[in-house]
Amino acid sequence: MIDLDAAIKNREGCLAYLQGCKTLASPEGLDAAAWSVLALHGMRAARSSEDLDSMPLDDAIKHCLEDVEALREGGCDACAREHEQLARWLSELAFHRAHAAGIESLKDHLPSVIRVLENERDCVRRQAAPGCDRECGKCDLVLPEQEVIGAYRIALFILRRELRNEKPGEGLE
């Protein structure tokens, strides 16, 4: 008895032969061969899906793309297109997970960033009020330069990334 991979290879060979026969092969025979290839690929997918719970997302994307080629070779372009779409969706999911992880890693800094930005806002408001002589050296709102620059750096990074939908790790200047 042959194994599943050998059966798939056999049926794919049969289908290729029938497709090569052009007008000599009956449409029913071609359909039957194509369906058998499709069914055997479905069996392989069902067997491998038992491990899907532990499959990393990158491996799932790779698996979909590998199936695309096999499905095309088996003559099922519609299935190949569906697997390509699935791979695109999984890639998008991977991007959004990584994006969320990037934001999550910055969350520890957000309270101090917010405090600095609120402080800067209050400073601008105070400068517009009567009585401010703009001698910042004696003002209680003045923060160390590095703290202010660091807060703006993080805030601008987050805003730019959101605006451009950048991947995590890009654009931190």
C-alpha cells in the first residue's frame, strides 16, 4: 500500500497525463482526476491540521504558500488563489500582532511621556498668562532637557508609526 504523498504524486501524474492528451481525454475523466488530487490534498491538510494549535503563525503562512504550488500543479487554480488569500490574511495578522507588541513594549514609558507633555502644555499656557517673564530657570514647570526630548521622541515615534502604519522597530530616531 502506498502512503498519502505517493498517492498524491500518482494522481497528479495521472491528471497531468490526461491534461496532455487534450481532446483524447474525456471531460469526466479530467474532472475525476482533478477531484481525486483535490481530495488527497484535503486529506493531507486534515492530517496536518491536528498540529495547527501549536503551529507558529510564520509556519502557517509558509504552509499555505507551499500548498499554493501543489494546488496549481494539481490543476486547482481556485484553491490556489484561496490559499494565497489565506496567506495574505495570516501575514496581515502577523503584522498586527507585531505592531501591538511594539506598542505594548512602549506602554511602560507612556505615563512619564504624558506627564512631560502635560507639563509642556502647562508651560505654554503659563507663558501666555500675565506675569510670566519667560525666565524659565526659576519656573517650577521646567524639566531636564533629556527628559523632555526623550518624551517627545517616544510620542513622535508612536504617532508617526500610527500615521504611516509602520512595522514595529522602524522609525525610532
